[in-house]
Amino acid sequence: MTVGGAVGQLTRLLALIPWLLQRPGVSIAVAAAEFGITEDQLRSDLGLAFFCGLPGHLPDDLIDVSLEDDRIVVTNADTISRPLRLAPDEAVALLAGLRALADVPSPTGPDVLDRVIAKLERAAGDAADAHRNVTVAIEGAGPSQEALGAALRERRRLALEYYVPARDEVTSREVDPIRLLVVDGHTYLEAWCLLADDLRIFRLDRIQQATVLDTPASARSVPPERSMIFDSEAAPWRVRLAVGKNAEWVQDAYPCDVLATDPELVVELPVADLGWARQLVLRLGGTVRPLAPPELIEAVRRDAEQALGRYRGG
Amino acid sequence: MAAPRTERLLNLVICLLASTRFLTKDQVRRAVPQYADCATDEAFERMFERDKDDLREMGIPLETGSNEVLFDDEIGYRIPRDAYALPEVSFDSQELAVLGVAARMWQHATLAGATGRAIRKLESAGIDVDRDALSVVEPRIDAAEPAFAALWDAVQQRRRVRFEYARGGGTVAERALQPWGLVSWHGRWYVVGHDEDRDDTRVFRLSRVLGEVSPIGPTGSVVVPDGVDISASVRMLARPAPTQLGRLRIAAGRALPLRRLGTVVVEEPDAVVVDVPYDDVEQLASTVTGFGPAVLAISPVELCDAVARRLTSTLRSLAVAGSGEGA
């Protein structure tokens, strides 16, 4: 909702005054930052409220605003001391966000989330009606949801059976969980991996089994936030592919450089594990041709020959 | 100038909230100083009408009625406090922590702004939202598609929209849509609604919406049919309902994503036989071939043929690469 002019200012004042009543003596700077306005704008809002109040408009009827040493104290504003109900867009944004958390393992347990949603729905009333019209689906952890939530809550070590797609195998390892991240609709566990003795990120839907161990997780400081799960700089392989007409989407789907477009599209992809590239080429069944590295070409050939042999009565 | 109008509106809100009885227009005119200054009745009438519209637009519950139902009293106005104010609500410390996570999850300015206003209202009602709590859970939800803000507004206002949409093969078509809702699925946003040109339910990917989304017609004109499950319709349309079963033998510990899609029929010492539902045989064949010799298609014949054909053309393409590139 974008509102300007008098309606915008009034909407802000009706939110500002109850907020200030809760925080007598809050500084102008803090209040302005919280409401995303300049200090001048805040001063003019307050100046305006000062002239308003109950019918009669005698001094006792008016809202009292005192500004001493840039600290705000509002009194005598009982009629508008409670905030206005949630507007529909406010209710929708908050509730849709909360509902998205349902599939993310929670250190508090799922019932807490349900309670918060129920209370807010009740408090929002009609404004909550539309909240199911905005839905964020997050891929969670499935069956290991409980174990992950418990490990985070109790700060304990986890034993993971983790599927590594590039190698197409399940690995066993112990990890000390640090935190959960949600990126592009997938949830990831960031943890200290004792097998690699390094920080690792695990996609939750690839965790086949998670068991909470009795060992407490060793305390480690939370590393700075990451914005990207895949770091192309760190990818050791450069895979070159000739891309046929039916597979041109490949260049949009993965970060890559276009090396040639004529007579055919040739792209180069940074790849962390050749196994991933082998699967991609095999999946695309001849519409993509590996050009380099030779290890990739060999791996594709070996896999395809072996697999095909089984259909020819092998 | 906004300030005198804001002042008048604030006085109006306070006066209507303070009164438990309906106030007649004359009483309102006397109670709000800025109205008392009106030179003529017409000027006041015009001003008051406009102010009522503004309050209602803000979501302030302005009631009309009369105090004496039996007498044909003049119509009056009031704002019932319990309908105006955020109801009393309280949260325990765990619930406050969850609210704190929700407060920081949206990255998009429109949604972050709306969430921020909601959280501030809760805080203004004395609820101490723990904004730094549960730092072990950091969900970030973005909406990078340029069309998001306009479609969010349209869904909130129940307003029809028009936009240009890129179809496969590089063609562009204009669409008129009654938007019902927005869904984020695997990190991508979709809008679900009634496509007026096709007279049917359609799902559009926001990243394929080109240029501006123009609202058409009045707000409130879109009616979401009862029982529509927005997120289910996206899943359904994005992935057609599987109609057939393919039987696969999957080597132990391999091809987990494929194994998850199906039901295990037989457990063997070094493999499992799994029935996987599918709709598009080429799509399943593609997934199967990706795992190389770890997955063998057993039935139906069309699936086995499709897999074998794909493997054959992969090998043929390698022969081309070998002779042409000398790689």
C-alpha cells in the first residue's frame, strides 16, 4: 500500500502515537529510523498531533507532546492509545511468512508456530481472510524435521546420512549444527562437518536420516551470512558443452559463459564436481555434447555403454 | 498542503472514537474545529464526505446508524473502539521468538514494509517481539521479479490486470487476468488466476512477465472462487498429475531423488525395485538416464525404449565429438 498526503500521514500518526506511548522518552533518532522517516518529518508529525485532541479542544483535551533533549514523551492520548487493527496487506505479509515456516525445522517445535498463526488470525479478523492467497512453499526436511529442530534446540551433534547428488551416493558423517538457511525455496543446514573438518552446507531434502547424538555440539561462532549457496569461483572444473537446439535452456538454467553461437552454441560452466556434469549430459540424451574435459567425456561414455548393455540383454 | 487536512482527520477520528453514541453531522461539525471554520454548509458537506471516504480507505471502521431505533432519528456516525483497535493478544516467549523470525524473513521492500508495520502495531499494543531471537533460523524470502510489486497490489486490491507474457519459442502475447493469488514455488513466483482470453484457470511465471503490469477496472472486482487452493493449483499445473507407473531397479544407496518419488515393490540385497508414477515418458527416461547404470528401467516397454534411445544418442554424440574436436 503506497499512501502519501494526508491519508499517509494520518496512517503513520495512528501507528506512531501508540508506539510512542509504549516507549516514553525514546529518542527522535530511534523513532524516525523505526518508522523510516526523517527526523524533520517526525518533528512535523509530532507538532501536528500537539494541536489535536478531544472535542472542546481545551488544553486538557489535547494530546501532549514534550520534546526535551530530543527525547519524546507523549501523554493524554488515551482515545488513540491502541494501534489500529492490522491492514489486509500487513496481515497477509506476516501470516504468509509464518505459514512458510511450517516446513522449516524449528527449535521451538511446530506447535508454537501453529499457536502464533491462530492468535494472529484471530487478532487480524477480516484482514486475515486473504492470507492464503499468498503462499510460499519451502522444501523442508521431511522425516528428519524433528531431529533437526531438537539438535538446534539442545545444541547437540547430529549423525547424518546425506545424499550427495553429484556422486550419487549416500555418505555418513557427524556434524555440529550451526543454523538453517532458506534460499530459493530450499532449506539448508549450515554445520561444522567433522568428516571434512570444515564448514559445510546440507540441503535438507537430501538428508536421508538424521539422528540426534548425546554429544553436545562444540560451540562455534556463527559465520557471517551467506547470500549464495553455490560459489562459482571455488568450482575447480570448467566444463565445455556443445548445446543442441532443444537444450538451449541450459545456458539460462546454470551460470555459464557462452564461447560460441555459430555454427552451434558452446558454453562453459564452472562445476564443483564432474559427477554432476556427467549426470546432466546423460540426462539430456545427446542434445548436449561434452567437449571438455576428457575425463567427463570418458565418464559419460563409460556410464552410457554400461547402462545400454543392460537393455541389450546384458 | 497535507498538514491541515491531517489535523482535521485526526480530530475527526478522535472525536468519533471518543463517543459511544452516534454523532450527527451537526455534532461532528461543531466538535472538529476545522469544520467549524467552513463558510458554507455545502463546503462542510463536501469536506465531510471526502473525509469519510479517506477514513474508510484507511480501514477505519466508520459506522453509521442512529441512537434511537424506534424514532426516525437523524443518521449519525461513530467509530466503535473494539472494531478500531487491534484486539488484546498475548504471546509467550517462544511465540515471540517465532514472530521475530517472521519479522525479518521478507527481503522484498513491499512485503518487508508491510511486515514491519504489522510488527510495530503488535509492539505498540505492548507485545515485546523478540527481533533477534532464534538466529539459528534465517529464512530469507525474496521476490526479485520486477512484476511482483504490481501483482501483489492487484491481488490485495482484487483488481484485474493486463500484461505481456513471453511464451516458449520467443513469442509474446498480451494476457488479461483476474489474479487470485501469488505462490512462491522452488524460489520462483507464480500468479494464479482466471485467464479472461482463455476463459480458464492459468498459472503464469512472474519472470516471464514483460514490462509493466497494468491494473484494469475497479478494485474489488476480482472474486476468488470458493475452495480454490492457490498453492495446490500451481503444483498441479507445474507438474501434471501422473497417470502411469514405471518400474525401476535402483542400486542400493543410489538415485535417492528418484527412489523418493516411488513406492518400493521389492527389496533386494543390493537394489530396490520401485514403482514411480509419471506422466511424460521422456521426462522420466531423462531422469533415469541421468543416473547411468545405477537405475534400470524394467517396464513398461515404452520407458525402456526411451531410455535406450537416449543412451544411444548420447554415445552417438560422443563419436561426433571424438572425430570433430579431437578432445
